[in-house]
Amino acid sequence: MRPVLFEVFGFPINSYGVSKAAAALVAGYLLAREFRRLGWNPDRAWSIVIAATVMGFVGGKLYYLAEHAGSLSLHSFGPSGFTWYGGLIAGVLTVVVMARRYELPLGQLAGIAAAPLSLAYGVGRIGCFLSGDGSYGQPSDLPWAVAFPDGTMPTMVPVHPAALYEAAVALAVGGLLWVLRTRWAPLHVFGLYAVLSGVARFLVEEIRLNEEVLLGLTQPQLWSLVLVAVGVGLLTTGRRDRSGREPVASAAA
């Protein structure tokens, strides 16, 4: 655990921020590579990733503040404390707007963005672990349980490193989606991402400390069910085009 990786002229470089920057770079590089494969302008891939990243942070912070409206403090407005589903919703809406602006086929864009999105999430979760941002699991006596005495949200009790669990799954899912991106229809690729990501988050919530809100489920679990439902819908419907290579002339301008 290293909340601060190093200092530059006395200015701390935090692992949380570095991981998020690295996640954006991974997503931008992979998405630009896909844009080139399809004959689209790769600069627009970077524009989409940057816009979605910025708005994702804004959405994640606003959702977090709304979630904790009854117990806000100055710490709540600091550089940590984001809700992933708030960021996902804001990021998806941003991508939809950008796709319309650039006249990109939204379904195909979703398909090629699925693997970069999952891989970027995995990289970002590693930063959550290094910074000790509070995304912990329940106390545990397993050999790999970790205490975070110097974390952003300290705990002296060994707990499940839930962020590492999520990182491992997200990286594995991203690798699978990258292999399938040219073999499956784009909407089916994104549908698989939604199902696997939703199931993974639902399961990790079983060892997290979030409060139950409905039918014994936490709020992230409810959102997970929505994500899985969307994914199942995409997997069972949609155009069965396996090539994923339709050229779009206006997108290359």
C-alpha cells in the first residue's frame, strides 16, 4: 500500500491519481487502435476517452455526495470518494453525446469500447488498493487479508482486499473481450461486458461493508442487476454481424 508514490519538488504524486491517469491512457490507446482498424479518425477516440473520463469523475463524485448526503464532511469533497455507477452513467451518456456529434454508429462504438473500459477499470482499481481509499471488504483472517493503517481511510484490522479482487476480474474480462471483439457482433461484446461486470460487482458486494437498502441487497447490487439485465438484453437481441468492420465514411473525417 502506497498512497503517495513519490514527490516532485515537495508535491506528492498520489497512487490514486496516477492509476486513474494510467487507466485513461490504456483506454485511449486501445480505443484509438480500434478506430484505426475501422478506418476512423483515432484522434476522436482520445477526445471521447478524455471527455468520458472527466464527466465520469464528475458523475462519480456527485453520486457519492448524494449517497452520503446525511453525513457529509470536508473529507467528502476531497480527491477520494467516488461511486463507480455514478461515473459509469455519466461516462455512458457522454459517449452517446460524442458518438452523435461525430456521427459514429453507437452500437459498434460500444462493442470496441468494452475491452478498453474493463481493462481501464482494472488498472484504476489497483490504484484504489494502493491508496487505501476505503473500498475494502469485511474483516478477514485469510493469508492475503490486508490492513491499511496509512490508507486514505485507515483501518488497522486485516480485511478482504476487495479492490484487488475487482481488478483481477476486470483485467481478465477485458482480455476476453479483446479476443472476442472481432469475432462477435459489437452489441454482443458490450452485452457480455455488462453481464460479467455486473455479476462480478454483485458478488464482491457480498464481502463489502455497504449498507443493505432493499431486499437484503446493497445499492451497488441493485445497479449490478440492472447492468446484468441490460447485458442479457443485448446478448439475446441485436444485429448478428460478426465482422464488426463496417466502414463509416463520416467518422474518418
